[in-house]
Amino acid sequence: MCALSLVILSAAAALLSGCSGLVSASGTTPHAAIQVNPASINFGSAVVGKKVSQNVSVANTGSMAVNISQANISNSQFSISGLPMPLSLPAGQSSGFQVSFDPNSSGNVTGTLTVATDAGVSQQVALSGTAMPAPQQISVNPPSLNLGTATVGSTGTGTAAVSNVGGSNLTISMIGVSGGPF
């Protein structure tokens, strides 16, 4: 009876040691993970109406392939380009794209970029920038006037156009000429 028990225990041990190949080689379960770089994006100062962009990447830092299924931004003054959806990333691979800041009014602007996989893994990136008003800029056309020949005591005239070619309102408070009889 004791010999029979020893045979059964030996068979059970052999069976259990045969199952060890069913566990992954590293002893861990494959997992999905992503990392967006940089972890936060500050665009600094940007002029209203002028788009500025920064390069960003998303990397698969897990041990299994992931499908990037969404990339959303919480503020419409920021946008994403160059990231096709869905995007399949094998383990250890990364993909680059651009995030842009296109302010439509002056002030501090913030938002959040959220990148998510179809496995429910996501990462958020803080976005910020300061929108500056477009500079004032005046233009006079033509840049010089030839008033032709005028006799002493008469008046010669010419026409010049004054334009605001800047990005913000401009108030003209004075127009003057220098030199001679002008």
C-alpha cells in the first residue's frame, strides 16, 4: 500500500512539473501600457491666429500589442495631427504625431490630451499656452509721393493710403510730415 502511495505521489509530481511549461517564461502575465512623451506640453507665448506645433510620441511600454483607439483634446484651441486611428503598436514600438496650439483670443489657455487604447489603458497630458494679441502694424502706400512741379504760392496734392495690416485694432491719433513746405 505504501509503495502504491509512493507511485501515485511520483505520478502527481511528474504531472505538475509537466504543467510548468504552460506558465509564461518570465512568470508574468502580458500587460498593456502606453506612455506619451512629453508628459506635459507648454507652448509658451503664441500670437492669436498663429498656429504653433510640438512633436509628441506615444510608446507601447507594455509586453503585448496595443491598439490606440482614441486621442481627444478637451479645448478646441489645441489640435492633433498625424495620428491615424486606430493605431496598432507592437510591444516596444512608438509613433510620433503633432499637437498644435491655435489660440483664438488673448489669455492663458489650458487643456488635456487623452490617449486611450481599446484595452482601457489611457494617459493624460496637460496642455498650456499663453495667447498674446496680434501686434499693431501700420502701412502707408505708396511709401513715397512725388507731387510733381508746383509754382510758388500754389498747392500740389498726392494721395496715400493708410492701412492696418496688423492683427489687432489700431487707432491713428496724428498724421504729420517733416521738412520744407510740406
